[in-house]
Amino acid sequence: MKSHHRFAAWLLGLCTLALLAGCATGPRITTEADPRADFSSYRSYAFYSPLAIEKHGYATATSEATKAAVRRQMESRGYVYDAENPDLWVNINAYLERRTDVSSVPTVDYAYYYSYRARAYFAVPYWGERAHVYRYTEGTMNIDLVDVRENRLVWEGVAVGRVSNLEPEERKARIDATVAEIFARYPHRAGAAAQAM
């Protein structure tokens, strides 16, 4: 009987550990590139106007921090900012959505029955499920690179992850880290052919 309780406790602990490990990961990053694009021909960039992240027509602390993080990533790859005649437009979008996750954990409990024939109590297990509801905010950030001459999207990086209420400095650090993670999957440098990954 004790072994059943130990197994149930072990199973519950394992499920909790898996759930916490899933929460500890960073954002999910996906990227997509236009196979027809000649990335070696791009040397300069500018921000698209109006930026999707500034949908109300004005800059915010978050949009300014995001633009600064994108600038650092683009310039570290050799691209030059040119507001008048860029090769690439950079557009940034970010939005939040409320999400709900429901998970269930199997549980075992015991009912005790008295057997008149054996003149003893017997434990009879029965299985059930315990439901857990998690509400959280999910954030999505898109960074688009658009070929100015052809007005065509040539590369897109998307980060999706859980968002917490953070202090301004923590938020800026999170934005920097997310933008860096997106650009870590951008294999190009200004004026150079892509290297094999």
C-alpha cells in the first residue's frame, strides 16, 4: 500500500518538474527567408514608417528600446543606417494575448472496504484526474526585413513567449535578449554571401 502512495507522489513530482522546466525556457524562435533574395546585395537599412509597433502613431519606451536593440544587431552585421536610400526596410511588430492552459494530472486514491469473509479491511485504488488551470500573457515579436526595390518580405524572425510584469530596466534587458535571439538565426552580413550554418 505504501508503494502505491510513493509511486503517486513520484509521478506528481515528475509532472511538476516537467512543467517548471517548460516555464524556464526562453521564447520560441522561428525564422523564414525568401530563397529568391540575394542577401549579398543588401548593405543599408532604415526603419519602415510607420512601424507596426507604433500603431498609434507615436513612439513609446518599449518601441524605442526595441528599435535600439534592432539597430545594434543590424550594425553588428555590417549594415549601415540610411534613412534616405536603404536597401532594406526593418519593420517591427509586437502584441500581447491572454492565454489559458489546462492540464490534468492523474491521481490515485483508495477506498477501504471491509470483507466479512476475510474479516479484514482491503484498500481498493481508484483513479481520477486533477485539473490545473494556468492563465498567462503570451507576447509575440516579429522582425521583418523588406527588400525596398521589390517591396517584398525577404526575412522574418518571430519570437513567442510568456510575458511577465517587469520593471523598465528588466523589460529593456528582456527586449535586448529577445532581439538578439531572433538575430542569432539570421545568417547574413552586409554585402556578403550567406555562410553555411
